[in-house]
Amino acid sequence: MRIGKTIGSKLYWGFGGILVVVAVLSVANLVALFYEQGTKETYKRVIEMSRQTSEVEQAVLNSGLHLRNYL
């Protein structure tokens, strides 16, 4: 029996192909999801580091101001 000769075998091959496409797209979707989650966490860390840097810069400026006023 040759592959794809009957309607039944063509249907099986088509269904199998659809299952393969769905599986590949599901894996791609999961990869994109994990990448997005990692990006979100990185963005949160960058925002927090930016806030902390701003606070340190402000503390340095205030310290210099207080030292000038003291002297």
C-alpha cells in the first residue's frame, strides 16, 4: 500500500500534520511567555535600581549642602 493512496490515509496524514503544527506553535508560545516574564522582571529591577540611584544622588547632594552650610 502506497502512502496517501486512499482517502483514509490522506486524512490521517492531514490530521497528523495539524497536530505537529499545533505542537510546534504551543512550544513557540511557551517560549515567548517565558521570555516575556523574564523581561518583565528585568524591567522591574531596572526601575528599582534607577530609584535607588536617584536616592543615593540626592543623599550625596544633601550631604554636600550640609557640609557647605556647616563650614
